[in-house]
Amino acid sequence: GIFESAAMYRPHCLTPADVDWFEVRRPTMPRDYFVVLLSLASHWADRRADYLARVLRHFDEHPASAVEAASFAARGEVELHSPELVAAILRNFSTNPEKAWEFFDGAVRANPALFNDALLDAIEPHGPGSIFAILRHLIDKEPERTQQLMDRTVACLRLYPKEGIERARYAFDREDAKLLRPDLIEAVCAGFSAAPYAA
């Protein structure tokens, strides 16, 4: 709606009093509520802590809407990638897995440093989702972690052979073929029947 658009693109048109007025719409318009607060938290640094706290306070009351809003309004905003927001998305991953994966797929492009081993351990069981794209992006951005990230890629390919083989077909071709390893080839062979064309 108009209020959401203003929060995203014309925040100077709003005041904190307007946000307080919009607070009463949360029970019936939870996605819009979360999008507004997250957008303004990104724009208004002096209000960021307060608005993030409000989002987190109500996140578990409307989890699917909150996850969708985080994907829409926060995935590319590094300043919003607080440990508490990430934890809330992880805690409610199953309520909206498509949008949860969308959040993490966007976040890895804006903030690859967020994706330490603990976070990867937390999102991998929800796969396949975007896990192969996330791991491949991290290999490019953090080459010092290539071995560990390739270990994860091989392990995930064994778990999710169809999606892993289809992704590997494009992720390790041409100049990127230098990343191919014997265990990756073995995993592709083991899962051949899941995606014979791509394999």
C-alpha cells in the first residue's frame, strides 16, 4: 500500500508518530507492518534499534508474514542483519521456507561475512533451497574457505542429488572446472539417476 511504499522509497514523508499510528494495523496487516518497520529501520539509523526490537517482539506471532517481509525488505540491507533477526528467521524457517531461502540467498550477496560455519550448519538441513547457490557464491567471495565450502557442497550434493547435480552443471563449467574434485565427481555418479541429463 501507500504507507509501505512511503516507508521504502520516501521515508522523509513519514514521521515516528505515523509509525505509531500504523502499529494498530499489525494484527490484520502483519506483512505490511514488518516491511514498514524494516524499511524505516534501514533508512532511520536513530530509530533502527527500536524498530528492529518491535519486529523481533512480534515476529513469532506472525512468522510466515515476518519471514516474507524480511526477505522483501531486509535481505540486501547489511545493517539489518543482526544476530537476533537471523535467529528469528531460522527459528521460523519452516513457516515460509521459500521466502526464508530467498532471504539467505539475497543476504549472501550483500553480506557474505554473515555466513560462518554455524549459520551454514543451521540452514543446510532446510535444503536444498538455495544452499548450492549460497555455497558457490561464498567460494568466489571467500576463496580462503574453498576447501571447506567444497566439502559442504559435496555433502549437500549427496543429500540432494537432483538439485545438486543440476546446479553443479553450471557452477563448475569452463574456467570454474578447476574447482572439480574426485569426490564431487563420485557424488555426481552416485546420484546420476536423479538428474541424468545434467550429470
